[in-house]
Amino acid sequence: MSESNQAQIELWNGRVGEKWASLQGSLDAMLAHATAELKARAGSVSGQRVLDIGCGCGETCTIWLDGGAVVTGVDVSAAMLAVAAARTKGKATLIEADASVWMGDAPFDLAVSQFGLMFFADPDAAFATIAANLRPDGRLLFACWRAPSENHWAGTPMNAIRDLLPVEPAPVPHAPGPFAFADRERLSGILQRAGFASISISPFDIPVCLAGEGGVDAVVRLVMQVGSTSSALAEASHETRAVAAERLKVALTPHEKNGAVTLAGAIWLVEAVRAGPNQDK
């Protein structure tokens, strides 16, 4: 595993990955619209060798398997891979590894990821590795988040509790994390340098359903367990967490309808091919 990615590996192969594994059903539902669009853009994968990067609990692996692909899933979280193994019933090859350095034994036709590529300390090196895992003209397809200001599912809870949190230094631009690829031009440059061509980075808006049932109370439980709100409150006192829970209820109530709570989400859908010997980047 890459030393430079060690912090993220420890995070996702520890409490964060364990929590995501335990909440797999809720998180799959939350991202359902992104999943559907990723599947649509992948098209037919029958007979293809598919590399699912940051495959997590394996929902997308099951999609590629159902489409007739030969699937390899790579993730750093042992807890999430255990869920993936149960879901794929031994039909996918699942590997606990750092995708920024892992190399397969044969080239893939498609490398795909749903929100699994934003956590590399050195994205240039990581995407060069991903390109090397693809055959010439092999495809890359992934989803990542746009700017935090466009993603109300994340911003609304955080804004509700921000004044309860310690003052922290300004975030490091482009640091590994959910919004690392918000800058479209930066992302395009990373892909070009890694050896990709025919790059398309298109905006796509999705509804993010934080709870399909159970209303605001269910959402408060969720956001206090995973995501940026959970991380921000990780060291907070019991009293602060209680105040935060009430703040979150007030902020999220306007977004509840018939027990479901949905907020706006904004993603990039990224498509590219590994440049062949006679293809311009």
C-alpha cells in the first residue's frame, strides 16, 4: 500500500469503513440516482473485464456481474469488502489493496468507480496506474462530487452546526476527500497527464435521499454516523452532540415529505479512454 495514502487507508479500513458497511442499505438508497446513471453510461459490459475501483460494499459490482462482465473489485476497507463478498457470492474477484498502486495481471476493458477516486494523496500517480491497468482504448467511467456549495445534502447539515465546532484552519485546496475533484479544469489536467483521451466531464444533478422513511429523525441518526457532519462531531461532548441533533432536525425538516428527506446533489460524470499509440491526448 502506498505510504502517501496511509491516512486514508487507515480511515477507511477502520471506523469509517466499518460504519459504512453497517449502513450499506441506507447509503445505497442515498446514491441510487447516481448508480442508475453510472449504469446507463456504462452501457453493455457483457464479456468485458471490469475493474471497479473503491468498490466498497459491492453494489456496483453486482450491476456489472448481472450485465455479464468479469469483475474485479478493489478497495482498502476489509469491512466493506466482506459485505461485497456476501453480495457477489464469489462471482467477483475482490481485492483489499490501494488502487493507486495495484496492478492486475491482465488489462481491463473498463475501469469504473462510484465516488471512490477522490481520496488519493497523489492523484496524478494514481490515475497513471489506473490507465496502465486498461488496454489501449479501454474506458474510464466514474462519478465524483462537484463543489460543496452545490451539494445541499452535505452543506445543509454542516451549516446547521458550524458554530458549535472549534475554529479550524482553512481546508487545504484539493486535499483528499469527497470534494477533491470539484475543480473541473484540474481534474481534466490530471486525466490528460495520466494518458487519457476523449475526456468528457459533464455535470449531472441528482436528488440525494438521506432517508426514504423515518423522516428527519432517521436522517439525523445517519448524518451523525457517516460523512462530514459525523467527522466534525467526532470529538464533541455529549452536550454538544445533543444540541447538534436538535439543530439538524430544524434544518432538515423543510426537506421532509411523507417521511422521506431529499436534498440536492451535484456530481461530475467523467468518461475517458486510455490513449492508444496513435491517439492524441
